[in-house]
Amino acid sequence: MNDLLEILENLHPEVDFETCTTLIDDKILDSFDIITIISEINEEFDVVIPAEEIVPENFNSAKALHELVTRLADE
Amino acid sequence: MLFTSYEFIAFMAVVFLAYYLVPRKAQWPLLLVASYVFYWCANPMYLLFIGVTTVSTYAVSRLLEKVNAQQKAYLQEHKAELDKEQKKAYKAKMKAKKWHLLLLCLIFNLGILSVTKYSNFVITNINTFLSGSSKLALVDMIVPLGISFYTFQSMGYIIDVYRDKQAAQKNFFKLALFVSFFPQLAQGPISRYGDLSKTLYEPHPFDRKTVSYGVMRILWGYFKKVVIADRLVTGVLTLINGQEMITDLGKVFVDYNGAYVFVAMLFYAFQLYCDFTGGIDITIGIAETMGIRVAENFNLPYFSKNIKEYWNRWHITMGTWFTDYIFYPISVCKPMLKLSKWSREHLGPAVGKRVTVYLSSFAVWLTTGIWHGAAWNFIVWGLANWVVIMVSQELEPLYAKFHARFKVKGKAPYEVFQVVRTILLMSMIRMFDCYRDVPLTFKKVGSMFTSFNWGVLFDGSLLRIGLSSADYLVLAAGLVIVLGVSLFKNKHGSVRDALYAKPSVLFYGLMGLLLVMILIFGAYGIGFDSSQFIYTQF
């Protein structure tokens, strides 16, 4: 989780990713941010997030994103 | 049958009455019949094209769902005996099967779209390399009304079924209605099955509030279309194409440059806004009178502070379609991730981080340009948007420093500056829509900075471009009303909600006033033929 938070905080230092649960709904993350996050996750965790998983529920919070990465790593 | 024609208004009235008179379970079949009648009136041949797309989409979606169900059942049945690797291998096998089906459907339908819409564009470009008798003949091709819209809508649906995000519609006729729903057939929005299907097939009892809201929205759309957009057409066409005028020297052809191009740019910006948003208001309003919710396509785009925000507010359904079905799949495909990794290692993290975004956005904007039309103008228009978005992305740190240094962010005058800057920038890029080719567009836009004839704005010259003082007065009043409504919406939300909360005489009185304004100030008669909606050609 800490590595993931580091990726997110590097992108938007002004956001509190530990508490924010509306990253997509409030347009804090845009499509460019999402792609940057996905390629960094791929680099860091060797996990590929497929296009069908790019939905608001998976990107609205760091926790949801962490759950997604964990699930994909287990599959 | 144009939205602005008497035939369409009569058609709409008949469909509306029939919709609430037939038994409720017959409402959606009635809409299917109405949609096919609407399309048949445009050209009976079109039915063949939309029929083929519907049949292929239905057949492949059912097959995809079968594979999805087969996969779930197999994994459930063999849950205990399969290890992680075996499950992975099985999923990969099934995914490949689904991918082949999807690819078949995409190639078939996008093939129809490409052949009908782009054959002559390709032939014309090939011919530039050929000479004399070896040149290829252009083909006489039917381009079905709204083919870009219904093809993209159908392909979005099939991709969602492929991704198992959407259950396939089992009833063929219901799917046929989703593909052909007449209010949105000509110019969108590009609806998602998951959104539209929520209300499309439901029985809808007559509800005064819903119908009133719908009628108000339709009238607002007609107001923007016939009072503003259609009145501006004459001026825009004259300034773009030039005109023959009788002068002391005889008949001369007047070509417009410099300040005139600036005026054409602004006029076209307002014309397109009122034309497209007006058309979508009519579409959404018609659906609303029948209790059906169609996705919003605009969110006050001319209040955007930068181009990225503008594209999140303008033609929203197209933007999200391209993001979900082109931008993300390209960005996360294995070759792209490998390229990103390679770039990080060899060119540094700064380049590696950007390469995916840059290339995927390039693909999106190239496709967006091609989608808009079979001409280099549209391709250059798409790529110009890409360049501006990428440049502004790169300038973001600089803007952040500027905002921190001068503390202007959030201040009203600076926000107005940002809004005006975005409107001017977008309007300038949009000039590629207007002129016949790319070099002429550059020449004309360039003349704004080289021909210093700004005096024409004040010496009465603009009264000789097909618009009278009365036209300017109507346009000014119309645009003030549109601006007022937009400002209200921006600050307080739905205008109709606010009006409906007041005594009903105000709501219905304003509805009547809107109708009267359309009838009195609409651009009809000599010199003003109600024109086709601009986005219908896309």
C-alpha cells in the first residue's frame, strides 16, 4: 500500500490519498493520470491493469486501487 | 426529415400521441416502428445498412455472452481441481475466443462505415500519385444518415458485452431499438446501452411534469437552432466563401480576410454551439416527453478554463467513448507498456512517463478527426487539438508557478481571461471545419494577424454580409438569453427545476413565450432556409 501511495502522491502531492474516496467522481484524477498510474503500477508490481478494469469504482480511492492490484496479482 | 421541418414536427406529434394511447407494453415496439419509419423517410436504402449492423451486433453479442456464461460455469464447476496457472490458461483461451468474435464484428461494422464514408477520400488521395488515365474513378456511395453515431453506439455495446460489463440483450427487437432510436439517430448523443436501456424499454405512464420538462427542452433547442444558429448561417457562409458584389467598378468578387476572418470565427463558434447543443436539446427533450433519459452531451463548454476541461464538457458522449474504447485499451496494451518500460530505462523516467499518454492521445485525436469527416481538414483539426492539449499539459508546471507567484487563480477577472482564451483557441482550431482545404485555412487564419483591417468592424461593412441591423439585434438578444440561462445553470443548477418550483403560470407562460419567440424570430423565409444540423454530416 505504501508503494502505491508513493506513486499517487508523486502525481498529485496536494491530495490526501489515504482519505480521499472520490478521486474520479471529483475529477481529481483524469485519464492522463490514470494511464501514468497504470504504467507505474506495471513497472513497480508487474501487474497489468486491463482496460475493462478502468472503472470509477477501482480508481476512486487508493484503497480500491490497492484491492484491484492485489486481486489482479492473485489471478 | 429535418428536425426543423414541419414533417418532423407532425411525425413527432403523432408518435407522442400514439405512445401514450397504445398499451404500455407496446410503447417500446411503437418506438422501434417509428424509428424505422423515420429512417425509411430519409432513404429506404439506409434501412439495409442499419439492419445489417443490428443483426451482426445482435448475433455476436449473443455468442460473446455464451462464451462468458460457459467460462463462468466451467470455472465454478472445476473450482476445486484447477490451480492458479490452469485457471489463467483457461481464461486466456476463452479470452482469445471472445477476441476473435469481437474482432470479426468490429471489422465488419467499421468496414461498412469506412467503405461508405471514406472510399472517395482514399481514392482522391491515391489519385494525387497517379496521372492521366490511370486515375481511379470516384464511387457513387450512399452514406447512411447517422452511420458514425449508430456504428459507434453499437460497437460500444459489443465491447461492453465482450468485457462482460454488460449482459447481451436477448430480444432482437429491443436491441434494434437501441441502435435506431430515432431522436438520437441523426446527431447523437452516442448512448451507452447500460444507460439508455434503463428507461428505453420501461412502460411510461403520462406524467405532466416529465412531459412539460421535455417540451421546454425541445423549445429551448429550437430557439437556439432557428433563432440563433440558422440566422448566423448566412453571415458565416458569406465570410467564408466570399461573395459577388456590385460596385462602382462593376461586379467584383469579394474575398474576406483579416478582421472578417475573426468575425467568421466567432460567428461560427456561436453557430456551431447553438446548432449542436440545440439539436441535442431537441433529442433529449423528445426522449424526455416519453419518459426516456438520454445522456447529456454538453456541460456549458464555453465556461471551460482550458482545452482539456473544454473537451470534458463538449460532445461528452463522444469524448468518453474515445477514452473508454480507444485511449485506455491502447494505453494499457502490452506493446505500449513495454514501450513505456523501455523508454523509462533508456530515455529516463520523464520521457517514459509521457510516451504512453502522448501516443495514445495521438491515436485518439487522429481517430476523432477521421470520425468527423473524410477530409484532411478534419484530420488536421484533430491533430491540432492533440498538439494544444499536449503543449498545455507540458506548460502545467509553469502555470502552477505563475498562479503561485501572482495569486490570480480563482479570481474572477483571471477566470474570465481563461474562459475567453479557451473559446478563442478552440474557435481558431475549428476554422479547419470551415475552409475548403488546409492551406487555405492557414492562409485565412494567418490573415487575422497580418491584415490590419479592424476598421471594418465599425464602418458598416458587416451589414453587407447578408445580415441586417435587425438580424444583429435578434442575434444579440438571443445570445444574451443563452448566456443568462447558462450563467444561471452554472450557479444554481437546473433552470427547469427552478421554474417548475414557481407558480405553474410562470413555467407555462415562459414555455409559450419561447414558442412565440421561435415563431417570430426564427430564421425562416427568403435568404433563410432552415438548414441541416451541422453534426448530421458527421
